[in-house]
Amino acid sequence: MDAVLIDWYSKNKRDLPWRQPDTTAWGVLVSEIMLQQTPVSRVEPIWLEWMARWPVPSKLAEVSQGEVVRAWGKLGYPRRALRLHSAAAVIAAEHGDVVPSDVDTLLALPGIGAYTARAVAAFAYGKRVPVVDTNVRRVVARAVHGAGDAGPASNTRDMADVEALLPAEDAPAATMSIALMELGALICTARAPRCVDCPLLTDCAWQKAGRPEYTGPLKPVQRFAGTDRQVRGLLLDVLRDTDGPVERARLDMVWADAPQRDRCLDSLLVDGLMEQTSAGLFALPGEH
Ligand code: SF4
């Protein structure tokens, strides 16, 4: 499987800015955090801006949390911006401003989880480590196990599954990791896999088994309209668009449902994405 997939990747990979040969490990780390639950098209312009403004971790660590949340723009899940800011401070202070290459050291950074640590080790440093995201789990479930889709995630089993597929050497293993992910993103998609274009077609266990339907538990469909996530985003937008603290009345205007609005405001304060001044005004963290 590995040679076919690596060859397919070399010919079909998307030309993404964080895949350019001069991208630093810091650039890869920022891209991996931004890409979690966010499409490439939305990440691209923000990533380019961040790299131009903050080419090394110490530059990001110098600015306020509020500035980082503002620059996160509309990428969503803005706690990720604070996590990156915290990780940047530790990388600058304890690792000579260079993102570590070792999985355990990466895992010890604030806010860096199992996926991100391994993605950085593989994609920035070319190491042989299993990198498992939803796309990879789906490709393995179909191509190797003959199932219609991946069942519930299990860190240990999923990583062992992927590790077994990787070539022995570091460099081809790292390419295989990214190729599996790219295949899941472009060809072996969740709803309509384009099997006729797939390099694994003749070996795919799902094809050989007659394309059985997936019968396991379904993932909940993520809606956005009317959710707390939407309301939190609207509240933060008010502060992103101003330079200083605002009155409560400005925030109250963005959402009519008062209990939901209050709940979201509280959660933003608890998450450290917003602060209240002694005069009762609201501001981005560190901006008052
Ligand atoms: S043949 Fe179809 S199901 Fe099998 S890995 Fe390729 S795209 Fe996925």
C-alpha cells in the first residue's frame, strides 16, 4: 500500500502554504492547530498573516492574549488561539524559540494533544510516528478493515492500526502519514468516496467485501445556527471590532435570548477569552 499511496500523493497533493519546503516547525504547528475542525480555505489567509506577523514563537508570545484572539479572526473555537499563545511562550522560554521534535516533549507543551504532537513530529521533522485524524481513521477502516466507516475513536487501537501500515524508515513513513490524510480529505471522503480515482481501489478491503453499509454508531451532526458557539462568536466579534472595552449594552444587542447570551458571556469570561474591567466594561484579555 505504501509505495502506491506515496506515489499518488506526490502527484496529487494540494499545494498548501504550510507544505512548502521552507516552512518551519513553528509554521507546521500553527497550521495543525488552525486546521482542527476548520477547512483549509479559511485557514490559509489567516495562517499567512500569522506567519508574516509572528514568524517565530517568541514574537507571538510578546503580544497580548487579546491581540492573538483578534488575529484569530473567524476561525472558530478561539480557545485554540490562547493555547497557541501559551505554547509559544514555553517554546520561546524553554526550547530556544524552536518547536521541539520529540513527541513527548511536544506533548508536555500547554494545549498540545496526541494528534498535534505527532503531526508536528511527522510533518515538520519527518519522523516515523502514527498520525491519526478522522480522515486517516476512515481510510484505514475502509481500505484495511473493509468497514463502511470508522467506528468510535480509540487512541491506542487507531494508532497501532496506522503504525502497522507505515514503512520502516522515517522519511517514507512521514510521507505515508500525510498521504493517508490527503487521501481521506480528497478521495476517500465521508459521504461520497471517489473510488474510481483511488490508488488503493484494487486492494481496498471495503471494495473486495462488496462495499458493505456502515452500521456502527453515527456521529452527531454538528449544527451551528442558534448554538452557544454561534453566540460566543457574535459576542467576541464585538470586541474584535473595537480597540477598547465596551459596555454591556453593546454586547446585549447581538443576541435576543438573554439567558443564552448571559451563559455565553459567562463562559467566555471563564475561558479567559474576555475580561471584565473594574468599571464593569468588557474587553479582550489584556486590553484594558
Ligand atoms: S477504494 Fe474507495 S473506499 Fe477504498 S480506500 Fe479508495 S476511496 Fe476509500
